Amino acid sequence: MPTRLRLYQVDAFSSQVFGGNPAAVCPLDAWLPDDVLQAIAAENNLSETAFVLRDEVRGWQIRWFTPSQEVDLCGHATLAAAYILFTRLAPGLERAQFNSRSGPLVVTQQEGEWMEMDFPSRPPEPCTVPEGLVEALGAAPRETLLSRDLLAVFDTEEQVRALAPDMGKLAQLEYFAVTATARGSEADFVSRFFAPRVGVPEDPVTGSAHCTLVPYWAQKLGKKQLLAHQISHRGGVLQCEDRGERVGISGQAVLYLEGHITL
């Protein structure tokens, strides 16, 4: 008999469909082989697919896959998974804790359909401009720093908006991803996120990148509460808070699709 799995597609960091970052959420009754999980994520062809499993002992488990590999942390797909818990899988739940490769991740419902994620802080350290970066981005950043991702800091929002990277050259760099950022005109800071090396040329809205962006800009601007705009084509709004070893990242989400996978 064919196996049927539930599947949801959620636009995260948006209050309206066709905005923010689409993520697939696939609840499981038991873990499938990794190659099957990877094949599902490739078939979905979204920047991330989140697989969630309710373990009677360990609670909610979450794993994230891009079309080409599993990743250690993903913000927008965690937000999407929490939205599905709150609205479909566990209505009435106001606080969800996911156990993940990056430790426990808590998502709490807030007023106005916002949800807040409590994530690890990943402050960047200054580094020299890597060879090939300027050619790949098509512009020279003011400074570069490194955490999981390479952070390329520019002087203005307009410079970040104007970037037209060569994705083939970016994919040749040794970094998981490159985040371009600058102070914003209508937000505290703006960003764009490029990860062609892992099958995501430009991610519309990237929660995990803000684990690095928030501590960087909190220190630069001297403030803990920050409004962030990711200025991709779809765009997204994030309310952020620097909490030392943790960061708060808040956003909204909306359901686009629900159905079943047949294996």
C-alpha cells in the first residue's frame, strides 16, 4: 500500500500569501530514511522543508533539508512548523519547543498573529575579505565578518539592493552562505542572503542569518530591540531582540497549501 504523508506549505515572515519565504512542513509518525527525506525536500524544491515528529519522551523533533542537503538551523521553516502546530496539529498550544541539531528552539505565540522564536546567538568575528568575494558579489563590502555564514557589510541599503551576484562564483566560495547587509532607511538594518552552494541562490527571508545579524547590529547601533527587513524580491519583516547568548526573532506566517504526499 502507498504511504501518505501530510504536507503543508506556509509563507513565513509574511501576513499574506505570496510574501515572505515559503517553507514545506511535513509531519511524520516515525523518521523515514535520510535519503527519502532528502528526496522529498528536492521534490518540494523550496529553500527548506521541515520534518516534525512528536516523540513521547523527547517532545517535538525538527529537522530541515534544502533541496540538496540537511542543515543545522533554519528560521523560516521553524516558524512555519510552529504555525502548523498552533493551527493544525495542536490547536490551543501557545508555546512549542522543538529539539534540533542546534539544541532546543522555543516558539511562542504573541499578540497580532506574531510568533517569537528563541534562537542561539552566533556573533561574527572580523575576517579579511576572501579572495573571489568582490568578483562574485560584483561590489566591494566595507567589511567582512564570519560566523556560520560570511557577513558582507555595505554602507547603504541601496548598495545591498543593487547587488546582482554571480551565483556560480558564489558557489565556489567555501562558505555555507553569504549575507549582505547595511543600515536600513525604514528599518534598523536590511539584508540579502545567498546560498547557492547548498541549492538556495537567494533565500527570500532567512531567520538563521539573523542569529548573526542581530548581535552585529545590536553592538553597532547600541540597542537591543531591532526591526529588520530582508529586501529580497518577496521581502520579509522581522522583529528582533539581542539577548546575549540568545536572540528573539518574531514574524508572522500564513498557510498557502495543504495536501498529501504519496510514496
